[in-house]
Amino acid sequence: MAISASDVIPLSQARANLSELADQVKAGAEKIITKNGESYVAIIDAQRLDYYHQLERERIHLLLIDDASKGLSDVAAGKTKDAHSTLHAIKRRRAAKVTG
């Protein structure tokens, strides 16, 4: 949904017309409230906000699935290291930096 000039409202005007703005938002509009001429907050329908949060959770799940898939591909290709020896090597490098 595109934001038009009529959807950008100064905070002082929003205070005076909050009920009307809420009705417009419930009908499908999104409003940008400005403070000192800069974008400050947005008013959106609660169901749309829930939908946006759901999309973000789904995106996170897809990223986790992608990371797991890459990890499994690394295991299948033999691109793995023993955790104990890797941690030991990291500790040795850190100790060398402190003394060096």
C-alpha cells in the first residue's frame, strides 16, 4: 500500500483527530505521524501488525532452515572440525596475542 501526502500527519494534528485516524486505519489506511517534521511513528491496523510479525517469524524460520541445510551439506562434504580441538586452537591463538 502506497502512502500518500494525506497519510502523513503532524503529531499535534494526530492528537486532535486520533479517533478519526483510528477509523481510517481500521478501514485500511496507514498513517505516518511526524514530529518536528520528521517521521516519528506509524499507525496501522492491529491485524496487519500481527501479520507483519508472522511474516518476520516465517522469515527467521526460513533462515534457520537454510543455515541447517548448509550445515548438513558441509557435514556430507566432510567440511567439519572437531569442536574440542578447534576451541583449543582458538585459546592458543588468544593466549599468543596476549603474550606477543
